[in-house]
Amino acid sequence: MTARPNETAPPGAIDYVAVEDSPQFRNLKRSQRSFVFPLAVAFLVWYFVYVLLSSFATDFMSQRVSGDITVGLLFGLGQFVTTFVITMTYVWYANRKLDPQATAIREQLEQQEAGA
């Protein structure tokens, strides 16, 4: 590890580099990433499957399901539904798992700043 010019923060100030290196902050980042990255990969795979099917499986995508509604139209609308479901799921996860961790870190920093 290389030495930093200012290893400690001045009195009354918060050393944000030390906060970033703290176990609580690392756990918060790990929790967020362990949720976001797999979900992002899953959505991108779903999106590219839709694009590839639209390009190379036109017979399948143009099959009528009911009236003028085709498989391609349902898959396209499914993209919007998936986006909303992912958003709602992330908000739920953040409210239950991430926000309490972030609040604890923030309160600790506010106490540190007030006590200095």
C-alpha cells in the first residue's frame, strides 16, 4: 500500500479515505454489488436474447398469439415489465438491506464530527 500525503484528517474533519477502507463501508459496497451485478447481467442477457430473436428468429417472433398480438410484441412489452420489476426489487432491497447500513455509517460519521 502506498503512503498517502495526508494519512489522517485534520481535527474536526472526517477522513473519508479511512471510511472507505472501513469494514462497514466495504460490507455496504459488497451488499450493493452482490445484488446489482447479477441482476444487471440477467437483464442484459434477457435484452440481447430479445434482440437476437428479433433479428434471427423472425418466424418465431412473428407468430400470432391472439389477434394482432405476436410473440415479439409480448417479448418487447416484457422488456418494460422487467425494467419496472427490477426497479421495484432494487428499491425494496435498498430499503431493507442497504439503507440501514448506510444510516449506521452516516450516524457514526456525524457523531465523530460532532465529537471532534
